[in-house]
Amino acid sequence: MQNTWMIRAGRNGRFFKDFKNKNFVAVGWNVLAPLDRFEDKAQIKLAYIMHYENDKPSKTANSITMIERFVNIQKGDYIVTYCPKSREYLVGKDLGQYQHREIEGDEYANIRKVEWIGNVHRDKLSEGAKRSLMSVLTLFAVKPEIIQEFVEQLRN
């Protein structure tokens, strides 16, 4: 079964154009990279706390879950990202390729290659879909009925 993942394009969608033009999505946690070196959540947690501490245990738990999910996205899973400026969602399919890239500056080092299918303007979605996509998390699962709305909009 295909899953659908919303992966934010950085604060205010600042990496949206890179995601779109270079056919990938990315997450931070650069100091932990490569993220696929961890065998389980316990190892991720140890490394995370070593680098970021554990002042906010709920933030730590959310980050660990997002890291694990990002690495384990499956080939063919739907990927959605959003640009607040243009109010458009970009929808694609994961190509099954987690990669760690050497970077300079504040870019994201952990990427997944994506084949973009198309974009959907936010106003074309139902109110329920809009609400469910409002999470501020970097990465979260999207309900099957929401991707169906995207697919229907892409057909039109």
C-alpha cells in the first residue's frame, strides 16, 4: 500500500523551488547524516540527544519519528510539499532513493529523489483537506482520502 507524506520545504517554503526544479525533497538534521546509518530508533535518539540535547522531550520524540520515517519512505509513496507564497502543493512519487549529499551553508543534506506529477492550488482542496495539511511538522503522514483529492485535481 502506498503511503503519502507531506515534507515541508523549509521555513516559509524557502526550498520549494529547489525541490521542484531538482526533483527532490529534503530534511535537515545534517549533523546526524547520513540518516540511514542508524539501525533503530534507539540509535537515532542517542545521536539526536548528543547533538541537540533533550530540553524538550516531545520535540525530541517528534524529530526521531520524522527521521525514521524519512529514511523509510518507500519507492512509489506519494510525496507532497507546499509553497505558502504561491499557495500551491507539489505532488509526486518517491523514486526510492535516500541520499546524503555534502553541502555547504544551510541547505539540507538529506534528500529523496522524487518524480513530480503536478501541482494543485490550495483553493482547489476541501476545507477538511486544508485543515489536515496545516501541521507545522517537517514531515507527516497524509490520510488516503487527502491524496485522492490531489489525484482528482491533477486529473482535471
